[in-house]
Amino acid sequence: MCIRDRLIIGSGTSFEGTSIKTEDIEIYGRIEANIKSNVVYVGAAAEVFGSVICNQIEVHGKMRRLVLNPLGRCRMKSMKS
């Protein structure tokens, strides 16, 4: 059994900083920071302001910048600006 590190930013929560580095991240609130993660999930009400470097991302919410690993997957449900 493999247990992975996962960071969850809940709805109504905001985070401001320089960077976040974690194995997996689920975002339902607001982040103003650069993110480096294996898997990123951005919920429908989420807002992400910063660069994202990852292998896989699913976006339902608002993103300002996005940088993917060239071998990664990107799935956009709804892109709000």
C-alpha cells in the first residue's frame, strides 16, 4: 500500500506565500503562490494565482498561469479568467 502526501486547501481558505511543494494538492480555496506537485486538482470555486509545475492537472476553477511538465496530462473542465 502506497500512502502519498496530499495537501488540501479548503473552501473559504486562502494562502499567500512564495511557493508550495507537495506530492498531491487539491485546491478549493484561493492560493497566491507558485505550486510544484505531482498531481494538482483545482475545484470549481478555487482561484490559483501563480505558476504551476506538475505531471497531471485537472482544472474546474480559475487559473492565472499554468506550466506543465512536457510529459504531463492536462484536463480542463471550465477555464474562468
